[in-house]
Amino acid sequence: MTLILVVISLVVFAFLAVREAPLWQWGLAAVVIGLLAGIDFTPTGAAYGLGFGSWLLLVFGAILLLLAIAPLRKAVLTTPVYGAVKTILPKVSRTEQEALDAGTVGWDAELFSGRPDWDKLTTIRPLTLTAEEQAFLDGPTAVACQMLDDWDIRHNRADLSPEIWQFFKDNGFLGMLIAKEHGGLGFSAQAQSMIVSKIASRSVAAGITVMVPNSLGPGELLEKYGTPAQKDKYLHRLANGQEVPCFALTGVHSGSDAGGMRDYGTVTKGLYNGQEVLGVRLSFDKRYITLAPVATLVGLAFILKDPDNHLGRGDTIGITLALVPHDHPGMDIGRRHFPSRQAFMNGPVRGRDVFIPMEFLIGGTDYAGQGWRMLMECLSTGRAISLPAIGTTSLKQTLRTTSAYARVRRQFGIPVGLMEGVAEPLGEMVKRAYSFEAARRLTASMVDEGQRPAVIAGLLKYTTTEAMRDSMDDAFDIQGGRAIQDGPGNYLFGGYMAIPVAITVEGANILTRTLMTFAQGVLRAHPYLLKEVQAAQNPDRKAGLDAFDTAFGGHTKFMLRNIVASFLHGLTNGAFASAPNDGPMAGWYRKLHRYSQAYALVADWTTVVLGGALKSKQKISGRMADLLGDLYLMSATLKRFDEEGRIAEDKEVVEAIMQDRIASMEKIFGEIFDNFPNPVFAWAMRILCFPLGRHAKRASDSINYRFVRAVLKPGAFRDRLTTGVYVTNDPNDVTGVLEDALIKVTEAEEIETRFIRAARKGIIERRLDRDPFVDAVEAGVLNDNEAGIMRAADEATERVVMVDDFDKDVLKQTPPRVAAE
């Protein structure tokens, strides 16, 4: 009977925890079970009596019932906890608070909750373009891609050609986000992302040139915050390319740390157009500003001071944004950086004691001091579009070129792509291309629905660009000498050189991963933590205590539910977790739910236990960010598979992605437990999340090999994996030569098999001093038509494997003269 009561107690308490029941229900349950424990249910029917265990339950239940009375609970429990928490929880600075307020949470909050609402994923619209957007992608974008010559851009000019610059301006590429009412294209985030992707598949420099004005730039800031006069004056000119914008945020002493900014402006009076007006006297030193050398309109971020209180807000106004013409007196602009020898324009912007009128402040004086919030709101959307587009197209482009090369290039008588050693990295390239394209389109759709997914944007930026680095390394490993010999025929080297730029800009990956993603993500997406922090920092102690009591109660229920749900899902491997449908991926959705629940518990405990030390425990924070990245990529991958009609040919790829991500997560969870500073909590998390241990394995070699063989052939599978990149079959084009050869080699496959068999038997020989196809016809191995097909395939292969060479003096360049700074 005792065992039965213990089981009943555990079931009841588990039920209450999963339901996140109120305190009085816990108290009532404890009292009822305590009373039941005093009954003797044996046949002898002994007298009723309360044992020690019964009394413990009754006392515990009574305490819980008393604590359910709010005034009593606040007096004896919440007040001391509130005081302790004030010293434990991380402090949120003004800039951090503005960053938190700027973005929105959506699917990331569901992953942090441990109990994802699948409707919030499945109802996000699939990849959608208007007829106008599709026509622009198929028309002007394709024409621009045909015009782009990456070798000429990065080697001969170190700039785009005048023709492509003018084409971009004339066709509105620099004003895609500006509304039609102001002369822009008014395109969706999805369209902007796809256009940038397609252009970047031909030239990273061209992709960045188009990306920047449509990401964090004056156009978006003016659209959202500009005064009517500023909009009328500039938006039309930005839309049609009459103005080229840049935005100067990063300074010599401030990168990811905006609080370290030393660019200051002081409200004062000065002369403008011959009249004394109220304005700002600025001193600034900015660097790494893309488009600065050619910009005609410069956005500036600086800290504004008002010592004479002209604006009536005291001495310190805060970070403020201004829009300054490049030829305004005192502006020092036009010099150039050379980041990783990339051809996109990038340079410093400087000024000392530059006077600007108040009309230059974006949004006027009403928005003075709100610059950081303005920037974060724009960055949370722009970052979701820009570098994920560049990174994803690199993943797809390297896969497309490498798969063609791996089929065309032969070693030891077989295509190199069929060698297991080559197939292994090629398989990783396939999985990256599918999953990151899924994440790119999902995130762009979120933006189009009005979300500002700040955490997801930062997460996707660093994961995509790191995947870009991995796939480029794999491409170089597979293509070997063909990849490292730079020249007009090298289709990889420009992207390879751009990788350090991609992982550095818009927040260096090393800081985005280890410092920002989880630290900000847990505050944004945790259902109670930010409320507790805000309550703890509330200067009104009574209001703060009331708010903390509500948040702390909710957090306690959340923690109890996490304990029970994580343990149960761990025991059953997610068998009873939820899924949005009963399709072929239902089991993987349940696994995603199971690992989301484990993540919710570990994220919650990590934050509570580490508190303000979380920022210094950056290796744990980085691993938590990696886990969130795996969960997000799994979500996007499953959603893409369902939205594309559950194509059978893609099923093994999707399942391999899921297996790999789960194996990755289990490994990362283990590293967190092994390095957690509190061994008791580490042990508890290990038991609750993985009561049966961690046993996940990556996808098998045989599964990976099957879809590698499939991608070595022209067809729908290969096209889906590389959707959105510029493709041509022109044998005179830098990548068209690969497509042409792949088609011809595939058409000759059966003939080639007979030809190689004859060569191995010694019937014919491959020699430079003889025509093997004539010999094959004479030997009866091939007929004339088959010899023609083989000859076409052989010539196409020859064009693919050739590399550029130069006269010995042609690469000499006069060293650029650099003036002393």
C-alpha cells in the first residue's frame, strides 16, 4: 500500500507540474495524500493513524496552502528572495535594454519554452514572391549576373565596372526596400534576400554592394523614422541611385561594444548656409564603413551631449543618428580599406568639429537619444536578410560547382566524387545547402510577417557564415589544384577570400556566438526571466516586489514542469512529445520537441545558477548558442520538407540532417555538463535530460553516399539543393563550363564505361600523341556517333580541368602608394 501511495503521489505531482498548477492545488494534493496515507487498507482494518510520512505531507501541504495567500507569501517568501535575486541576476544596461526592446520573439521563444506551439512554425508563410518580384529576379537580376565578371572586378578594377554600377542604379537595386510611393521597388524581405543571393553567386563584391543599402542603411532608417521633409528630400534620390548611402557605426574603439563609442556631438549654435542655427558640433572617427568611398550620403551614429540644456532633457541625450552629405564642410571621406582584397567599397569616415544643423538628425530632435533603439530595430531585420543570403548562396554555389567537378574529374579511372573519401565532405555540403537554405527562407518570411527576429538573425548570421567557411574548405579539398590557381577561370577564389569578411562584419562571429546570442536570447525568449530582471531593477520597490512575485511564481511552475517533462521525454525518447502532423517527419518533430524541452531546462538552470557570471562563462554561453542553432536548423529543415510537398527524393537528406543535428546536440549537452561550474546541478541536468544516457549517432556512411551519388547527376534533386544561384550552360562562362561538361559527361556515361573497359584491357591507349577515339572506332569499341559523343565529353572535361596561366610579368602591379595617416 505504501508503494501504491508513493506511485500515486509521483503521478499527481507530475501531473500538477506539467499543468503548471497554482500553489493551492499543490497544497491540497499534499494534504489529501497525507490523509490517505493514514488509512489502513489491509484486510485486518486497523485503526486510522498518521505516521511520520503523513505528517510531513500534511505540514508541507499546509505551508503551501498558506503561501497561496498572496500577502502572506510576499511577506515570508517573496521579499527575501527578491532581495537575494537583486544581487544574483545580471544587470541590464541601457543599451542592452534598448537592444532587447528592439527585436521581437517568435519561434525562438517556443524553443526556449520546451513546449513548442507548432502553429507558430507551420503558419509562417512559405517562400512567396509576387509576380513583379519573380519577374525582377528572372529579368534584371539575371541580366546583372550575366554582366558580372568576378576576375575583372576583384583583380583588374578592384571595383565594379561603371556599367554594372549604372545598371544597379537605373534598375532600383539600391532601393529595393524603399516603398513605391517614394520611388523604390518596395520588395519583400524574401525577394531582397533572393536577389542578393543570386548576384552574390556570381560576385561577392557585387552582392555586398547591393546588400548594404538594403540592410542597415539610411534608406530603412528614413523610411521608419525620418521626418516628412527628410523623406521627401532623400528617399526618391536613394531609390533611383542619385544618392549612394553608407552608414557609419563602427569606430576605432567601438565595434560590438557600442558603449565604447568615442564619437561625440555637442548641442550648440553655429553657422549653416550663412545663418546661425541650433545644431550639433561633431567629432568622429569611423572605419570599416561599406560604400563609404563612393557614398554621397552618410549616416552617422554618435553620443549626443547637451550641456546647456537646449533640448530641455538634461546633459546626456544618448546615442543619436544623423544624415550628412559627403561634401558637407569638415567631412573627411573617400579613402579606402582593402578587406581581404575584396573589391566592394569600404573605408573610413572622419570629422573633427563638424557643425551640422538639427535638420540633419534622422527623425529630428524627437528621435535624439534614441539612435541605439533605431539601429537595433533595423539591424534585427537587415541582419536577417543580408549575410544569411550571402552565406547561403555560397553554400549552394560551392555545392553546384563541386558536384559538377567531382563528376567530371576522374582519378584512377572513376569520377572522384564516387570515392568515399571525397563523398564524405561532399555529403556534408549537401546537408548544409539544404538546411541553411531552409533557414534563410524561413527567417525572411518571419521578417515579411512583421517580426524583427533579432536573436534568430544574429544566430543565423554566425551559423551560416561558419557553414560557408566549412563548405568552402571542403570545395577546395575536393577540387585541389583547380581551386587554388587564381585567374579568370577560377569560380571559387573570390568567395574564399571573402570568408574572413563575412565572419567579421555585423558582429564578429566569435562574440556573436559566445557573448550575445544566448545571453540576449535567454532574456528575450525566456517566459519569465526578463520580467524578473525588470522587477528586480524597478526603482519602485513595492511595484517591483508585486511584479517579481507574479514572475517568480510563474518561473517556479515553469521550472517544475521542465524537471518532470525533461525526465519523461528522456525516458521515452520523445515518444509522447507533440508533432504538428502525422506525416513522414512526425517522429523527427517529436524528437525536436524532446530536445527543445531539454534545452529549456538547461537554459533556465544555466541562467539561474550562473546569474551575473553568465557573461564571463562564454564557453558555456557559446555552447548554448550552438544548441539553439541546431534546434532552429532542425525546425527550418522539417518545415521546408513539408512545404515542398514531402518530396521522396529529399527524405534521406532531411533525415540525415536530423540525425546529425541530434548527435551534435547530445555532444554539446555533454560538454556543458562536463564543464558546468556547479557539479550538483550538472549531475541533476544530466540525469533529468538523459536518464538513459546519450546514444545518438550521425547518419551512416551508406545513407550519405546515396545522396552524394544523386547530386553528381543533372536533375531536379541537384537543382533543388542549389536553388537560387545563377546557372548557365554556356561553355564560355566561368561556371557554365562545368554545367556544359556535366551534361555531356552524363550523356556519355554508358559509352565511357565501354571505352574505359577497353583501355584497361589494352585494346586502346590514352596518349597525347594519338587520338584515342579514332583508335576506338578502328578497334570496334565505338561507332562514329559514339566517338563523337565521347569526344564532346572529353573536350568539355579538358576545359573544366584546365587552370589559368600567365606570362611571367603580367601579374606584376605597381605597389599602391599609401599616404601617411
